[in-house]
Amino acid sequence: MSTMTREPFDAFTPLREAVSRFMEDGFVSPERALFALGRTFPVDVIETAEEFIIEASLLGVKPEDVQITTAENTITIRAGQKAHERRERDVTYLKRERIERLLPQVSRTLVLPVRFDPEQIAASYEHGVLTIHIAKTDEAKVRTIPIQMKEVTTTH
């Protein structure tokens, strides 16, 4: 009868290899970023008493490649180059990490809790962040309703 000797930690070899691949690829490889972002870009939606503010991270996107459209209480942000503008067909990548090359065009549609006036929207783009200010209409502004107190009369 022959007995095989095994190293006590051989069972962990696949895990060790997976961790090594993860560390070699980096924490934010394009594949992980696509998964984490759901093939889109992150946004913050802030509500103040007077307006909604949308901040979208569009790193690597030129301002002229950003389009904003509205309908009722939704706002859609499209960003990136159109597929036919890419040059992938005539080049060979030795390393490919920039997300905007993998995602030539992405979009987000956000639904706000109230309708807004599309004429009251302002947008700016600085350092890869798109900021959209949407003024609330008078109907959408929060109002505090005063409560009238009735005097209680007591009878003996």
C-alpha cells in the first residue's frame, strides 16, 4: 500500500492563484469596472429646496460628446463616441484598460419625483464631472402648511 503525502495547504492553491490574478490585474481592471458600474457611469442626484442637482462622472469624455435630453420628469445623459468613430479595426492593443474605449457610448436615464421645466436646466462640465442644475417649479417646491389651533372651550 503506497501512501501519498500531501501538503496541508494544497487545497488552497486555487484560491491563492485567484488572489494572485486579482492582484496582478489590479483592483479596477476594465472587466471589474464594467461589472461594478453596470456598463454605465456613476451619478449623484441631490435635492435642495430650490432645485435638483445631478453630478455625473464622465472621465475621459469630451464635452462635445455629451448629450442631455428631457421628457416629462426624466432626464437622459448620453456620453461617449459613436461606435463608427472608434479606430479599433486598424490597431492592436498590447494593454487595454481605458473604459471609454470599451464603452464607446453609454447613457443614464434618471426619473425625478416631479415634473420640471426643461427651460430651467443649466449644465456645466469641468474636470470630468457633468453638473446639471434643474430648477424646481413652484408646484414642486416643498411648502410647510401651518396648522390652525382651535381654542378648546370647557363647560362646567
